[in-house]
Amino acid sequence: MTSYHGGKQRIGKQLAEVIVDKSLQLVKDEGRVIKGYCEPFCGMLGVYRHIPELFEEEGLKLEYKAGDFNKSVIMMWNEAQTGWEPPTTMTETKYNELKDGPDSAEKGFVGHQYSFGSMYFKGYAPKYGGKESNPRAVERVQKISKKLSKGVFKHGSYTQYSNLKGYVIYCDPPYGNREQWFPGCKGGSFDSGKFFQWCRTMAEHNIVFVTEYEATDGFEKIWSKTVKVTGRGISQKHGKGSHTKRGEKLYIVTDRKG
């Protein structure tokens, strides 16, 4: 399993199934047209990797787009699509070199896979009980990239997709009122209010889904599940500790007034 702080690896398939089923229901009930699928906060593709197969099973051949504010993560997926192999082992010296170095595919992979709690370069994981070798994560990235070879990955803010029409858009943003460990979102600076308004605007011509702990008016909860959160539920000093349980929720944007 590929690790990503705040990612949806454990519940990704369930979310994908709900997203596809709800989208197809809207096609049937409201005559909505779907020409593509987009994830503006793609991360390690916990949900995205299941989506194409589900739509293809229903006879839909769509365009696929994915973006992320972390340039190195996008570089990783673009390189993986061409056959690049991530490192199976990582020393602390190399980890720190990548942390302080320029964006690269290797940095995108190592920053999460070899970090404490999968928080981007928060600390070298083996110092807190992690392993220096992670071949399973390498295999997973290679497998996903081959499966999604036609996807278009692009670095940037979610707003780069503001012109999309006829898409199913799934957003897994940095959650509001939570400490963030993402480039560009340090100290919880992600503007959830602005993001929610963007979702309402996008829902006028698209089917928009959002995962959050709590959403706002115009967002209808269609799925929820209690999951374990490992990032802040583990003691960084000792490497192990109690897990925090929180309710993950999937919303569909029903306010399409913009």
C-alpha cells in the first residue's frame, strides 16, 4: 500500500464505487452527460486508481485528469507512466538531501513513503519504527501507473480545473480546521470557504463530490465510515501509540447556483 497522510488507500475502492454509482444514477435520472473524471487533489491516487475500471465496466470511455499542489508528487506520477522505478531503500542522509533539494519524482515518492505518519518530510520514518526498505510501495506505484497510463497529471491548485464541464470531479482537500502537512498549506492555511464556493460554482456544469469531516450548506452527505487516523494518533517519540478514530464523509454538491 502506498502511504499518504490524509490519503484514502484503505477506503478508496468503497468511495470510488459510491462516486461511480451516484454519477450513473444522475445520468439516468437527470440526463446528465459525463465526458471525463478529475481529481484536483490526487495525492497517491487512493480513489482515482479504482475509477476508470468501474466506468469502463459500464461502457463509458472517459477523459481522466488529476492534479496536486505538490509538484514532486505530480512529477512522480508522470515519470512512473514512462516506466520510472522509485527507490526501494532510503538512507537518512539521502532522505534529508531530497528534503532540502529541488522538486523531483524521487522526492515526491520519498517525501511520503519514508516519512513519519506519511506526513511530507515530517521525519525519517525508520527513526520512529519504520523501515528503510519499502518494495511494496514501489510495486504499487508501478502497478497503478501502468493501469492509469492514459491519465493526464498536472501540477497546480484545484482552480486550474475551473473551466471543466461535463466531468465527475472528486475532491479530497486538506480538511478544514486541521493542522496540515502539505506544501503550500502549512499551519492549516487552506481556505476551505473559498474552496466550498468553488465547488458550488463547478457543480453547475459538473457532478462534484467532496470528502471532509464536516461540510457546509449545499453539500449532501451520501456516505460515511469511521476510520483510524494514524498521523496524529501515533507518538513520534516512540513510533507507536493509540490510533485516533474519525468519521470520514463523502458529500455531493447539491447547491448548483454558483
